[in-house]
Amino acid sequence: MREEITPVSSADLIGEVAKLKIQGYRLVTLSCTEIDANSIDVLYHFDKDLGLKHLRLVALKTEPVPSISPVYFAALLIENEIQDFFGLKFQGLVVDFQGMLYLEEEALKTPFCKFSFQTAGKKAAPPVAQAEPAETPPAPAAETPAAAMPGEPVRDETNA
């Protein structure tokens, strides 16, 4: 499988995405990860004839990123999800759930994913204890033969 990663700026994102659509690429998905407490790495994944192309956008969390949902409508779900998980705002979303894609109004607010970088000066959190495996449940009792379906004769297996 061939793949290609191209860095892109916020200003050039929509133009590059539109070129890929004209060339016949389909949007596969977006992926996102925090680089540090202030910046986010967004990868846009596209496919055509088993060839993958990726656009990499490094963005500040405080700056909105242009939405590609006007070009690829399905991107609205992924972009709303990234808003919920990372707090990155997308400007021009076709449908903006305002951080409520997964949450109801009474629930805790987003973003769900917080940057958690351990520095050398901080102590690492103690390891989480593994749960003890539960006792093995007893084997189920032998099943009795099922009754015949309506209209079927009942088989007598004792005289078989």
C-alpha cells in the first residue's frame, strides 16, 4: 500500500482537500493527538485505488481550524468528535453540535482528552492494581431437549 503525508497550513487546508476530492479521493477519517498543552496534530486521511494520502495540520488549541465538511459532508461527525474530545474548534462546520455530540446538557462538559505529559521533576502516578479474576462460574446444567415447534411431531428419543 502506498501512502504520502503532506504538511498543510490552516490557510491551505480547504484548497488541498478540494484538490483531492476533484482527483477522486475519498475521505477515510481524521485522527487527532495532542502534541503538547498548546498544540494539536490533526491528520486527514484519504484513499484512492489503495493509495493513501494524509494531510498533516499542526494547530494551536486556541485557534479555530477550517472545517472540511463543506467539501466532504461526512467530516462533520469526525470534526464534532474532535471538538468533544480535544476542544479544538472547527470554523464553518455544516452541523455544529457545540460539544454535545456525545453528551446531554446535564453531563460534564468537554474536552474529554486532556494533555497528561509527565516531566522529569514530577513523580509518576502509582500503577493501577489489576483486578483479581473472578471465580470460574459453574458449568451450566445439561439441557433438556427442546420442545417441538408447533406443527412438528415430537420425537421420542428414548426408543430411538
